[in-house]
Amino acid sequence: MRIENRHGGGVPDVHGLLDSLPFWLELKIQKKLLISVSPHQVAWHTSYWARGGLSFFLIKAPSASCFVLFPGSVSIDLAQKPWTEVQGQRFEALPALWGALRAEVRDHYERALRA
């Protein structure tokens, strides 16, 4: 489900379920090295991760012809550094991206249940 919030608040664009497990996804298309991450988005992702939630930034990089997936926990770095300097997972094709995302979501909730 895509959510557009034009009034701020930092809530990501998409709330999704993979195997009935929830996550949030902020979508970005970038032509520059610095992506536009608002202070509200940084606050939202940082707070959500600190409380055990799962969120990501997905960047479509036209110049690199790939998708890059970042955990929401690196939102401060994405706001301050070129995205190429922040640790993320690169994918050339969507099926590989969705497979990795599914694994990340499952691993996150398996760890949370063991804690």
C-alpha cells in the first residue's frame, strides 16, 4: 500500500507485508549522490528502528542501472553522505531484490521472537 503524506511526519511511502510480516519502505529516485532525506524521515526511521520496527530506503539509481536497499537504521548517514558511501545492498533485478527483502524481513522477526 503506497501512502503519500504531503504534510510531513516522515512516514515512509509504502507499508508492506511479506509472509504476513510488516515492514515500511521509503522510495527514492536519485540522479545525484546526495538523496533528499528530510529531518522528519530521519526521526521516523531512527525511532522506529530503536523500538524494534523494520523499515528500509529503496533507491532507484538510473545512472547505476540498479536498485539499492538500505536499512532504515542508516537514515542519518543517508541524509548526510553520498548514498554510494553508505552500506546498502545492490540489485540489478527486482526478483533478487524481493528475495533479499523477504530474507531480511524473516530474519528480523525471527531474531525479535528469540529475544
